[in-house]
Amino acid sequence: MAHNLQALRSSTMKVVIMPIFNIVKPIGVIAAVTLLAGCDTAIPSFQVQSVANNITRPTTGTRIAAMQQSSNLLDEKTKAAAEETFSPSITAVGFSAIAIQPSKNLNQRRLMAIRAAKLDAYRGLTEQIYGINLDGETTVAEAMLTSDKMSSAVRGTIMGAKTVKIEPTGNDTYEVELSVSEVHIRRLIQNYTRGLL
């Protein structure tokens, strides 16, 4: 029985306290807002005017200059980013026909054509890096051209060449593209001028 009496008192207190809390809650919020509103200090109007007079408004010329400066900064950033990714190199393309390769097996002729096209591309790289030696002979007899012969020779060492692509072009030809980076080119030229190659 004592236990029931205590439970009854507890529930009665809850019933009485809840309506009081519901009334006090909005009053507390209003009081807090009023106190915080009192903390706001007003700036005298003469101070606002003096601050406004000290601020200079940008003219059209200064706006254009600022936009140009921003544009220049963006251009410099874009150019710097592009320079980091750009790596100068020399490329050469070589070609070779499949039908002229000396084999009865078609797949072997294809492999030989790829190899011949790769050697042709290496010759093109060598010509670009070291130059080409041309020899010519022309014979004139009785004011008439009787013979005109040209020969070329290439000599050099290629290191660090990278195969960019190998693909068939048409039904009977393979194309191979090789590339050498600028770093390898400098090294090759230095070694060549020192007589190491």
C-alpha cells in the first residue's frame, strides 16, 4: 500500500510540473532574446559616415586592371601546369610491306614487316639526331646530262627509343612510330661529341 501511495505522489508531481514547465519555457526564451538584444551596441551615425567616406569606390579603370591581373595570373598558372606535363621528343615513322618479305608463312611475313618498319623508323630517328651524309655524282657529256647518281648514308646510335604504335595501314603495309625524349637526345649528342659512340 505504501508503494502505491508513493507511485501516486510521483505521478501527481509529474502532472503538476509538466504544465508549469510548458509555461516557463516560452517565458525563458523571451527573456533570453531580450537580454541578448540588449547586448547589441549601436554605432553612432557620424562614425558610420566617416568610415563610408574613407572607403574609395573602385572606378571602371581599376576594375579592368584588377580583372586583367587576375586573368594574367590564371594564364601563368595554366602555362606552368602545361609545361610540367609537356616533354619534347623526336618521333619517326617507318613503313614496310608484308608481301615482299621472304617467307612462305603469312604470320612470319607480318612479323618481318613489323621488324623492317621498325628499322625504317630507327633510320628516321638517326637522320633527325645525327644528320644524313649525302653523296652525289652527276655526269654531263656534250652539254647533256648522261648520269645522275645520289647516295645517302646514316650512322649513329639510338638509345632510349620508345615504340609509340605498331599498326597495319591498308592490307599489305605496317606502320611503326618510334619516339626519343629530349633527355635521351642530349645524352646521345654528348656521348657522340666526346667520341664515345
